[in-house]
Amino acid sequence: MQRFINPTPETWRALSQRGSASYVSLEPLAKKVFDDVAQSGDKALVSYTEKFDKVKLEDFSVSKKEIEQAIARVPQKLKNAVQQSKDNIFRFHSAQKTNEVRVETQKGVNCWQKKLPIEKVGLYIPGGSAPLFSTILMLAIPAQVAGCKEVVLCSPPNSNGYLSDVILYTADLCGVNNIFKVGGMQAIAGMTFGTETLPKVDKLFGPGNQYVTVAKQLATQYKVAIDMPAGPSELMIVADNSANAPFVASDLLSQAEHGSDSQVIFVTTDKEMMDEVDQEVENQISVLSRQTTVRMALENSKIIFFDSEEEALSFTNYYGAEHLIVCMKNEDEFVNSIKHAGSVFIGNYTPESAGDYASGTNHTLPTNGYVRQYSGVNLDSFLKAITYQKITAKGLKILGPVIEEMASAEGLQAHKNAVSIRLKKLRSE
């Protein structure tokens, strides 16, 4: 990991650069995939799955038999763990329900808001070397709580043309039965347009690599909404000498193993912690199964020292991390000053892995600085709000002149007339 001592604000922009490819560089490929899928449907999905995933499939649907067989193979201990995680996630997201809002803004003018589920949602579940079945819990559960009518799940097949047993078990546990063995840009395109096999959806959810992220952004040009631009994983840890160096190192490595384009940042106000954490990172790498991936991620990762907590806080807010761990003596004051973060983990005994799996919060979070504009996935992500209004005759008599005056000032005569014609009738009665 690269080291920096008291970097000046002028260097922060460079320090905050993520290692993923830009949208511009990947857009031509995404457009080609989208055009092919729009024109050729399943045929294009077959071709791109063979090209990118090295397996030829004629049928992308997962059968009921496949699901049943997969469920039988999942160890009971893992089933129990997934169930506990499901319960916690369900509990936290159910608590986010809000009541209908009704207000009489003035006499005779009634306004209200009601939230309704998005009817058709598509869930993208990363696969490959690390099938992220936990993401199913994070997406399917709030979709279920929201009451979404149709939930479509896509995940890339393995080299044998199947999805992992635990992915199918988790999907079934969460009530998802529209499951398809297709991933990458082609999956996003398939759910954007719909094919002979894949249903078209209204909104896309789920993290992915830089290719999936670009594809999701492109999907918005075809009237499909997305949760957020969620790309390669990132973690920042801010710590003083109250932190535990082995704990810090383990958290840094936990995110680095997501992918070679992941980024981890360690910010500290204690110089001794720099050496301790650096050494612990090396010690712990040796026992990891994904050493190559981790080391590649660490090439784009950093250890940064600041003399003052104020500077450390300023840089933390400037960076805007997807995951932020805070291990500070004055954690309350520091955390209350955080303005930009996807999800915050507080104290030595709150590993980032807890949020990834089972504490109850959602792990689908904005990356690459998008925490300034986007929230992580939550119940509202699967809902849309409709506003209603009803005005009585008496109410329009009071409010009407206000509307007339404002419409006149904007030069919108028809807007004014829509009120004036009603007021004229009321005056004649």
C-alpha cells in the first residue's frame, strides 16, 4: 500500500481517484451489446454468454428441478446462517415502512402522498469466482417488503452452465422464482429490452464490476431506472491509537478480496499504526485463498497519515467512501460530522463484513464518490410515491386568485383560464 504523510488538500483529488475504467472507455462495448440484444434477443444472449462466460447455453431459465436439487445440497449450517441473516434484514427493512401522509394545506385544499411498489424489478447478482448470494438477501427482501409484483434475478453461470447451489437456495428462500443464468452487460441489456426468455423490467438493482456499472448507466437511456452506479467495492478506515491493528488489517483485506479493481484506504492520526497495520496486512495475506486478487487491489490502495483529526475528517468527507469504518476515541463526535458515506461501521467490534452479510443494513451502496448524490438501497428504492390532491369549491375560491396571479406572471394564459373558468361558475351560483 502506498503511504502519504499529511497530504495537502491540493493533492486530495488525485488521492481519491478510483482504479476503475471510465464510462467513456467502456461505453462503445456496452452500446454494441445493447444493440445486439435489442435486435436479436436470446440469440445475442447465447453468443455473449459463450464469449464472456465460456459456456454455451440454449436455455437460460432455471428449472424448478434445478432449484430443488440445489436446496438439497446446501449444508444445514449454511441454511441456518442465511435464515438468520434474512430475519435481520427483513426486520430492519420492514421498520422503514411509512404511513400515508395527509395534509390540509389550507381550508378546502387537501393533499396526500401514498407509496406504491415498483411493479417489475430486476436483480443482478454477481457470480464468477465469488457468487454473492448475500446480495439476493439485500435486494429480494426489500422488494418483497415493498410488494413488487415481479422480481427477475440474473446471475452469470459457472463453467458448467449452472448457478451455485446457495444462490438458488437463497433466491428460493426469498420467494424469487424468475431466475436466469445470464450475467454481465448482456444480462442488463436483456432486462432492459426483454427477450424471448428474459422479462423486461422497470428498475434494475445490484452491484457489479465496471462493465455491469456502465451497462446499468446505459440502461437509463432506455427508460429503465437503476438503483445507483454501484461499481467496484471500496472501504475507508479512519483510526487513532485506540484501534486494533490486526482488526484494521483484516477489514482492509476483506474488501480488497472482492476484486482487483477494489480500493481500500487507511487514514490514521497515529504514525505507529501505519507500520503495525502494514505489517499485519502482509501477515494476513499469506493465509488468504485470493492472494493474487488482493495484492492487485492493494496496488491502488493507500495508507494516509494526518496530524489532526480535523484534517482526517475533512479528507474522509472529501473521499466519500462506500464503506466507512471509524475507530476513534471520540467516535460519537467524529461520526456525527460525517457528511458523505454509504454505510458507517463504528468501533473495533463492528467489522464491515457484518454489514455485508447479516447485521440487517443493506450492502448495496454507491461507490466512486456517488455517496454525495445517492443513498444505499433501502425500502424506498423499491417504491414510488404518488401525490394526490382534492380541492373543494370553497378551497378554490381562496386558492384560485393565487394561482391566477402566478400563472399570469409566467405568461401562461391557459393555466390561468383553467382556474378563472371555475371561479366564474362559482360566482354565478
